[in-house]
Amino acid sequence: MFRCKPLAVAVFAMWTTFVWVNRIYNIVAKDGGDGVDLARAVAFVVLGVVVAVVAVGPFGPAVVHRVVSIAGWASIALWVTRIVTIPMGDYSVGFVVVHLVLGAVSVALALWAMRTTRALAAPDGIDHHHRPSTGPDAAERAATNA
């Protein structure tokens, strides 16, 4: 049966693939990079495709979480460095703003996908890394999960 894992995983996979396929186009068609840039872009397209495959394939939650975490941390590491280095370069304001937005969205989607899969991979399905709310509905959720 064809089933997709959580929406976060599919969105993260599609976004990553979209961003880096566009980067490959810019490198090849517009002479906008070198071999290292191309290799990095291809590697991130591969990561996006692998995440997409585990999103729809017959893989258990632990495998999905492991794959999403590897791709997510790679994306976060790259964008955190690029968010710092791009504004220090000789780029137009528009270029800097676009890349800051790309980076922020990429990091947010990576974190969303990793958090979602972490909760699914937990033996009891509860994300124990997240502190529960202390609001009025917290006691109700705790009673439901008990």
C-alpha cells in the first residue's frame, strides 16, 4: 500500500530537491558556479530524493528518522554557514535577502521533519525531547497518553 510518512517529511524532501535542482540549473545554464558548487548541489538533490523515497517507501519509523536526521543536519549545517558567509560577500541586497529566506525556510523545514520523525520513531510514539505544555489542556493530554 502506498503511504506517505508525515507531511513534514514530504515537504522537506520536495523543498530540498526544488532548491538544489534550481542551483544546478544556475550553475550549468548561467555559469554561476564551479565544480565544488555543482558537487554540493548534486549531493543535496540526492539527499532530497532519498528523503522522498523513505517518505513513500516501506521503511520503518527508525529508518525514516535516521535518514531525515542526516539530511536535516546536513541542510542545517550548510545553511547556517551560508547565512553567515553570503552577507559578507560582494552580493546585491536582493541576492542576500533571497538566500536568507531560502536558508531560513530550509532550516525550519529540516527541524520540522526531524521533530516529526523523532516522535514517530519513539517506542511509545511520544516525543520525549519536547517539554509538555503546562497549560490547562496539558493534564488532559497526559491522561490520554497514559
